[in-house]
Amino acid sequence: MVTTYRYAEAMLALMRLSPVIPVLTVAGAEDGLAQARALVAGGLPIIEVTLRTAGALAAISAIRQALPQATVGAGTIVEPEQMAPSVAAGAAFLVSPGTTPRLADAAAQAPVPFMPGAATASEAMALRERGFRGLKFFPAEASGGVSWLAALAAPLADLCFCPTGGIDAQKAVRYLALKNVLCVGGSWMVPATTVQSGDYASIEELARAAAAALRAV
């Protein structure tokens, strides 16, 4: 039986706000805020900060406080214990790369919208049974890409996806052409070398180009 997940519609609404969700790996609060400023100025207001670095939570807090026009979430949620600190830091949504049963149980009770990860039809169906409707498809390119999502559209027509992993500006267009894809996740607008050099003007231009091109799909 399909259960009711209270934030199912809220998660779908968030996914519809922007065709691309930039995925950030940050050195700390200052770096994260600078990246976020450039992305928002370029027209990408939904941002995922991955919990891969010690400064991630501080960056989420800084973005939430300084950029009220942005919606910032915490990514790379791999265990339930990461959820409370992320929400306390200001994360408006949570994202996982995959979903264990334990994490799925916790995600269903999360105080903010949760986008659980899936890479197989069985994983997607298990999340659907728990009431989730907006899922992360990860790692997208390595797990079947556009053809996998297209094949799933008919049997699981009530699920929508945010494919992430190995996606660039050109591939994003192909994903967004699918009816069950609401947005894509990627980091091509925040190249590591550009971030390291502090060239945030280039990040803003890459964000502007992505927003303009993908909203037209």
C-alpha cells in the first residue's frame, strides 16, 4: 500500500523552481556564500551543499542568513544522524545519494522535504511505497542515464526525478526533455579550478547560461 509522505508535494514544488540544482562542495562558510551569491545572481536560486567537508554546515548557515532569496539544502545525507544538524544549520531540504531502509524510515519523518536517492527500479518502487514522489537518480550517467529514466516513465508514471552525476550542460538538455524529469543536479557551473581561483564572476556567467538554456527546454 502506498503511504502518505507529508512533504511529497513540497519536494516536487521545490524541484520545479529551477531546471538545475547546483551541487556545491565548499571549503567553508566564506567560500560557500561566495559561490551561492554568484549562482543566485546568475538565476539559479536552489542550491545543494554537500556534507562532504567540515565547513558544509557553516556554509549552509551563512547562505541561509545572507541570501533569503535562495533555497539551500544539504546533500550527501547518508545517515539519519546528519539530518538534525543540517536542519538546525538552515537546510530547507535534504538529499541523499542512495537510501537504506533505516535512512528511508528517518527521511519519511524529516522536518523538511527530503529527496531520497535511487538507482534501480526496485529502489524507486520501495521509496514510492513510502510515499516519496520526487527522487534523486544517482549516479545518473553510470546507472543508465536518459534511457533508464525514459523506460521508467510508463510503469512508474507518478514518480519524478532529479538526475545527478556525470551531467553537463549538453546532457542536461536531454534529461530535461523527459516528462518524468523536473530538474537536474550538477556542478558544471562551479568548476573546481574556477572556485579555487576565486573567479566568481565566471561562475555567475556559467549559472546565467545554464538558467537561460535549460529554462527553454
